[in-house]
Amino acid sequence: MADGAAVRSEGDRILDVVVDALEDEGYDAVQLRVVARRARTSLATIYKRYPTRDDLILAALEYWMERHRYAGVPLTTQHGGASLQERLMALFRTIFEPWERHPEMLKTYFRLRSSAHGQKLFRFGFDIVAPAGRELLSGVDADFVADLDAIVTSVIYGLLGRFSAGEIDVTDILPVLERTVVWLTRGYESSDASVAAESGFPSRSR
């Protein structure tokens, strides 16, 4: 048991060093010899755990995301009578506000998301967010949910690309995302209200 605890502690120490480098200077600052020295371990130990530099950076990014970006996600759907727009934006703020405080981590995320590691990184985030998303969208028309997912995913990916290219600031992402959500939900809720009025049944959109 003690040996296992020591191994986990060493692994966390390595990832902490990488996270510090990513937060302060970004992706290119992660140099394995420097990481080994700062983590008080050997290059052989790092390579045994992480075959490539990108594997190490991916592990550090997931480690950081679990503690920061996704830490509050399970709590975000408890909003009583809030509108669909308000519930969606509460979830997106929980996800994106940590990125605003750590923009170099967001650049690293986009770089890896666009690489061969992209699907694994997407899967990691999806597995955490999906339960909250399903609860949030419970009772919402399935076709609208599919359209919402396709449109918002494309908007987010485009915004991350523009941010990484230096075209927009990190704080521009949430306002654009909110405007997108406003227009999408407004159209859905208006349509839903019209159908409800014609049928005599209450609207389902809240």
C-alpha cells in the first residue's frame, strides 16, 4: 500500500510540474529534462509512464481539467425554474471560466484537440459533461438537442481556433457563445410556445 501511494504521489508531482509550465509559459515550455529535474525524478521514469511528450502533456491537461474546468459540472443543473438559456449558460460558464483564468491551458487544449490525441481528449471531457447535459436537456425536443449540439460545437471549435490564432481574446468566447445560445433557445422556445398554444398543453421548454 505504501509503495502504491508513493507511486501515485510521484505521478502527481510530475503532472504538477507540467501544469505549472503550461500555465506560466504554454505548450512549448514543457521540456522533459526540466520536468524530470523539477519533479525530482528521472527521464526513464517519465518515459515509462508517458511514451511521448504529447502523452505527458495530455495527461497533465486532463489532470488539470478534472480539478478546474470540470470540477463544478455536476452541480450546474440545479437551477429550479431557470430557462433553458439560463441553464445552458450556467453549464458553459462552469466549463469556460477556468479557461479565462488560464488562457495558456486553453491554447494547449486546442492544440491537442486538433492533434492525433483529439478524440481521446474529447472523450474525456464528454464523459464528465454528458450526465449534466442530459439532465439539463431532459424533456427538450430531441431534434432541437441534435441541432443545438452541432451548432454550438462548431461555434466553440471556431472560437477556440480564433483565440489560439490571436484573433480574439479569451474573454470574447463566452459572450459570443451566449449570443448563440440566446438565438437558438429563443427560436426553440417561441416555436414550443406556439405549438403549446395551439394544442392547449403547457410549454415543455422550461
